Amino acid sequence: MPKAIEIESFSYKYPDGTTALSDITLSVEAGARLALIGPNGAGKSTLLLAMAGFVKGTGKVLIDGLEINKENLKKIRTRLGCCLENPDDQLFMPTLFDDVAFGPLNMGLEAEQVKQRVAEALQTVGLAELGDKAPHHLSAGQKRAAAIATILSMAPKIITLDEPDGSLDPRNRNNLVKLLKDLPQTLIIATCNMNFAAAIANRAALLDKGRIIAHDDARELMSNSELMTEHGLEVPHTIWQGDM
Amino acid sequence: MHHAHIDKFAYQDSLVHRLDSRVKFIVVLVFTALVISLPRTSVSILACYAVGPFAILVLAGIPLRFVFKHILLVSPFVLILALSCPLYDKTPVSVAFGPFLWNTSVGWMRCFTILGKFTVTMLALIALVSTTRFNDLLTGLQRLGLPRLLVIQLGFLYRYIFVLIDRAHRILRARAGRRLRRLKFRAELKIAASMLGSLFIRSIDAAEHINIAMQARGFDGNWRTLSKLQIRRCDLFFLLAAVVFMLGIYFFLKPILL
């Protein structure tokens, strides 16, 4: 299988000298749904930023075969869509339509193509009727879906999502699980919610104190109660009940 | 959190809503300039001018209760200015309004003119923002030659002012939840400064994240949008009607009424 993401010995320190990521080596196959799990402050968000080229450290990061450097950055950002933790940061335009069109327009697509991409992306996330709405008129669940639409309209091969289930009620969380499971792209999902991770991911990587502790099949890794507890996590209810 | 958005009726559909934002903006700009330039003895002309925005608001289906509520919300600043006029100019003057005649002072006349001009221009402004989506207004302003950077700044202001207000409310609530006794003024001031600092740091943090979100979607400094503005026959008709209305009052009614 071709590799969507390859990271070799990547390390990064914050400007104050604190180590954020240490000797990260990770490989993600194309089409995989990888859950990046770990306690708060483990370095999950920083690793996602490193994948999008926003964090420059030592080591090598390859996205869809392209090494992250100044020359490749523009190409990489059309191949890897990065969805931030807070949808209010992701939705910065006056209307939802303009927000979803922002990426395709910057890619240099023609007006008709942009309109088509926006319509398709909004349709996929179930917000087809809300294109004219201002982001501050959307509910938390709609904002989350809209944030994903802003990425889908760019048709990337890889999507990274930082805590996408944050502040969602069970119904909206289930809708999000359904939406993400139906996406054909390679997904990298950073989350502290093990049930959410177990519902979507087929691979999992456990990150703690800036290091990759384990990388395995999602069910295999998340059912290891000793490992999960040691790193401040829990075995997902779905796996736990399945074992009973 | 719920906010009293001034543009909450801008998403309705009516003949006025469908007009081009540039035409509406220019009409409101000229209208405001004309109203402001009226002399202080022009209370009756102001009443004639008020008919224009009033008719637009009714035609667009904007509830007048909403309009007057928003005028009242911003009136305190103007009220202070207007009500101070009778205090410093007490020159007596006789005023005639139709068959009625009474004595008053120049200060009171100035007070009524300021309040009248404020109400009429606010009516026009609310008519503009209640019938025009902010995004269309921004696109229109850009097409009219407003600097791109200023348009982007206005767009961000509109998008994030409510987020910022929400954050401020949360900080104030957190403070109120732990305020168990009254502190000295200096201590309160110190806490207020910390709260403002916290809000400022969070704003910078949010700005950094927004910058990341923009760059992640290919932003290279050029602001691209799909403009949907188009001048049609009804826009030209509205422009003509507005010109006839404004100039008609200015050149024909003004000499009769003054």
C-alpha cells in the first residue's frame, strides 16, 4: 500500500525550549483512518500541525510522497486538509458559502468548478441549505460539519482533524462518526475520547509526552487496558462490552 | 449565546433586499450627507426626509419595533450631546409650525435638530444593514474602491466581534461566580486589568489559529471571493427614485418649508 504520511525521527521544541515532540517515527497507509490518542498535553495537536507544515523541527515528514519544505508546501496543502480544534477559527468568512469556497478559490479553480465543489461539500456534510448563513448563526454541530466542508471542498487526499468531537452532544457526535466513516480520504484524528476513536479508526497511535508509545491496529491497541491506564486513557466501552 | 444581531433581517427576501448593495450604499451615503447638511431650523424638512427610509423599512418588512429599539440602543451618546445644547445657548427665538407659533431658545431648536437628524440617518442606516447581507455590503464596498485591506478588516470584525463578546461574557461570569465579597476599588481595577489581559491573549491566540486555517487553505495574501453583484434595471429605477426624492425635497420643499 502507498504511504499517505511518513514521519522519520521528527523532533520539535517550543520556543521556550520545552520538548513538544521527540523522535517521532510514524507511517500511515493511504486510506487508513488513524486515531492519534493520548492524554492532554501529549503533543497530538502539535504533531497534526507538523504534518501540515506549520511546525518546523528536525527530521523528515513526507505527505503523499512529498517532503515538507518551502517548495512543496503549496502542493502539500492541496493534498492534506487540516481541520482545527475550534470551528470558530476554521470558519472566518462572513458566510458559509464563502468559507467553503475559500480553499477552491485559492487553488485557482474556475467560478463554476468552485460553485460545484461548494455544493458537493455542503451536501456531504448535510448543510446544503445553509450556504448563505453567517457562521455565528450556526449551532455547534453545524459549525463542526461546516469546518469539515471547508476541507472537503479542496478534495484533499488526507484530512487531519483535531478533537473533532469536542463540545458535541451524542446525536451530533454520532452524525460526525457516520460522516467521517463514509469519507474515502486518509483520516488522522487526534482525540481524547476513546469511544469516538474506536467508532471510526482502524489504526491507532498512542502518543504521550511527545513520544509515540505504540502504533497498531485500533482495536488491538485500545483493548490493552494496562497500556491505556498507564497513559491516562481508558478502554473504549464498545471494546470493553465486546470482551465481556 | 444569543446576540441581538443588527443584520438579522438581512437574510429575508423582498424587493428591497434584492437591490444591489452598491446602489443602496450610495443612496444612504448621499441621503446622510444631505440630512446632516440641513440647517438647524429644518425640523419640518427632516420629517419629510424621514418618509424615505421609513417607506423602505415598511416595504422590506422590517419590524419598526426592532428599528426603534436599535435607535434607542445607540441614542445615549447623542442624547447627552443634544440635551446639553439648551444649557449653553439660551437666545430666545420664535418658531412657527403651520398655524402654531411659540417661543423657545436656539439651544432647544438645536437639540431637536440633532435628535431629528440622528433619528432620520439611523433609520436610513438600519434600512441599509437590515436589507443587505454584510458580505454583499463588503463586496459592494470593495467594488466601489474601498481599500482591500480595510474590507478584509471589516469582514473579520463582523465575524469575530460576537465570538469576542461571548468570551468576555464567560470571563465576567467566571469572575461573578467567585466574587464573594466587595473588594476595594484598586483591587477591582487590578482584577479588571487581568481579565482584559486574558481576553487580549486569547484574541491573539485565536488570530494565530485563524492564520493557520487560512494558510492551510492556500491563502497567499490575495483575497478571492465569488462576487455575485450585478446592476439590474430595478436598481437603476431605485436609484432614480431616490435621487428624485432627495433632490425634490432639497430644492422644491426646502424653500417652501423654511
